[in-house]
Amino acid sequence: MSKDKHSPEEEYFHRTNQEKMAKLKAEQEAQGAAAAAADLKAAHLLHCGKCGNKMSTSIFKGIEIEVCPNCGSVLLDPGELEALVGNDEGFSVTLKDFFKFTKRRS
């Protein structure tokens, strides 16, 4: 008894192999994307988005902020603006103080 070239058993194994290969490819692509994101983050961590120089950490009103010594750009982490500003009533005064602080650093 000869087996048909496209027997149900062969089709099943071919299909499961294709599914396994597709799953493995997706996992490898996800790992590659995660590695690329980690490399990108490491390359840009604490670097100025404007000029590319290394940011320096300063304390302003008890909050650690990053200031570029070259161009004076300021990097705030999530929640730091709210911590500095507080409620809206003192917003303009706080920002005025904040920009005075960054000008002194330049």
C-alpha cells in the first residue's frame, strides 16, 4: 500500500510545523524588538533631546531634575511637573522661579 503524497497525516505534521515556525519567528522578532528598545534607551538615557549632550542632575525645590549644561533644556520625569507646580494657583510663580533656576545653571 503506497502512501498518497498529500496524506492527512503529512498535512497535519506540515501544518503543525508551520505553526511552530511562525510562533518561533514571532518570539524572535519580539525579543529583537525588546533588545533594540533597550539599546536605544541605553544610548539616549539622560542625554538632551535638543543637543544630545549628557544631562546633569540638580535638585530644585526638593525634586531631582535633569538640566542640560550646554543648552539649558530641562527634563522632568513623569509626575515631577505636578510635584513642582502643585495646584494651579501658584503655577505662574513656580514656573517663573523654575526658569530663573535654569538660567543660573547656564
